[in-house]
Amino acid sequence: MHESLTVLIERNFELTTDFVTEPYETAWAREARWFLVLDNEPDPQWSVRLETDISPEGLNWCPLEDAESTVVDRRVTSWRVREFGGWLRLRGTVSGQGYAKGSLYLALKA
């Protein structure tokens, strides 16, 4: 039997400056998928680059190796994460002019 869980990591958060999400414990999961859902289409002058960080204990962090960063250019963006260890968080780098607001989900499967 497969187990899965979808977690709302951030709700209605503003993507106006660089950010890091709260860590989430994922040691039981085999795979994960991030979803960023923006309230509106992003402004062409605005962009955000998203990268997955990993940690063995939720305190000390490093980027997930071999993971491509994701650039948001549409209302719904998703990407998968594998072989990530015990904890995950997301790091975002915002650039350009404009404003975006949305929600971030993490879907996990055993």
C-alpha cells in the first residue's frame, strides 16, 4: 500500500524578497514534489528562482546536489525531488520589478 501526504507549506505568501521556508521532516518519504500556485499570472518584469535545500536534522542546510533550480514563469509551477534525506525546505531568490502572491505545497510519497 502506498502512503502519501500533501502539505500546505505557505499560504497566501508574498514573493517580493528572497525567502526560505520553514523546514519539513520527510525521512519517511521516497519522493517529493513541490507545487507553487500563484494567485495571478506573474509580471514579465518579475522572476523568482527556487532551489531545494536538504538537511540531516533540520538545522544545518545545503543545496540538493544535481537538482536544477526552478524559474517561475507561469501561474502553476511544479518540480520533483528525489534522494533528499531527512528534511526539506525551499529557498527563493526574487528579482526584477513586480509582485506575486501564492501558496506553496509539498506532496510526499512513501
